[in-house]
Amino acid sequence: MLGLIVVLVEPLYEANVGYVARAMKNFGIKDLLVVNPMVDLGNESRIFASHAKDVIDNAKITTSLEDAIRDMDLVIGTTAQHGKSSRNVLRSTSDPATFAERTILSRRKTAIVFGRDTTGLSNEELRLCDLVLTIPTNPEYPTLNISHAATIVFYELFKVQRTKKNLRRTGSDREALDRLIRLFNGLTTHSDLPVYKQKLAKRAFHNVAYRSFMTQRETSLLMGVFRKNLRLIDHYWKRRQLTKESASLYITT
């Protein structure tokens, strides 16, 4: 699956890294990037990788998640702890099947980020992601081993890629979506919402923009609407400032 990179954040056990590498090769994924590993990727990881030793051999190491995802069009975070309240927009999650179809159809350069073997990804790390994915499980024991979770995600991607590989790219690129999000953020800043609600609204729109996998045309149309409204707001405030200055000049004279 070209354009797909698997990112492991601070793995604790070589065995899990090996099992993830094995699952990657099972489903045609070659690129592994490991962020600040807590263990050396030595013989144990290669033993558990079995015939996927080449995935371990070619894995890249980096010291931060920011560096790992710098060139990605789409970053998918994974978590077992989805938001228990609709107010928690950061952990508003998608299921693997929905995410897989939209990801393959978008043809974006995508990173799938798996967190630590014990604690997963932090809120700060999830904020670096464009979407958050969770696997529905038994609520009595919801947490999967990282290699098991990875296998489920890779299977869903492979299944869609195999049946829809000839479809052309439909989604906007990251640059266009980021411009759209900046325009929305500008509109939000001009609202009368409290600062904490502005932050929530900005994250909510970020989720919507990436989860919807809108086309280039849809993105362009929305940017046009947002730009027009920002210009109107800017024009309004300039006129209001001129009115204040005129009134002040009248009073002083």
C-alpha cells in the first residue's frame, strides 16, 4: 500500500515491534518509523517478525512524533480510550472500516500512529493527529495488544485497497485543507465565543474537514465563502474605526 507509513511511539517490547512488522508485511505495508524506542530493535524483534525481518531492517528511527509526521498529508492517531462525552472533541473517533475506505479513496500520504504498549498516545500527541481511530471492543476489557490492533487496521485498509485500487484520487491535499482550517479559525477568532469554546470549535472543524475527505472543489468553494466573510468583517471593523476617529476629531475641534 503505497503512501502508507506506520509509526510506533516509544515501544517498550521488541516482541510487539516484531509482531507489528509481521502484520505490516502480511498486508503489503513496508514503511515503519519508530519514535524514541525504549528498546533496541535487535534479534528479538526480528525473531517475532519472522519473514518480515526486512521491515525491521529498513525501519527509521526519530526522536519526536512531530518529525515522524512532518511530510504526511493525513495523520491517523489510534486510541482505546474514545471520548465518553460528546464534549470531548479531541477523542471523537472513527471506526476502522469507515476510516479505511475514506483513506484509500483519498490517495493521501498517510501515517497511522500507534501509541505506547501500556499508555497509548497522550492528548498532546493526539492533537498532532488529523483523525482519531478506535476499534470497538468489549467494554469490560477494551484494550487490545498493539499488534492485534494494528492487524485489524491493516486488514481493513488492505480489503478496501484490493477492491478499489483503480479509483482516482478524490480528496483535497493537506495544504488546501490547512488553508481552509486557517480561514475558519480566523472566523472563529472574530466570534463572541469564550476562548475555551473557540478552541473546541477550531478542533471540531479540524475533525470535520479531515473526516469528511472533501474534494478539491468542495474545499475551494468553502474557502471562497470564508474569505468573503473575513473580508466583510475586516471592512466592517475598518469603517467602525473610521467612524470612531471622525467622532473623536469632531469632539476635539
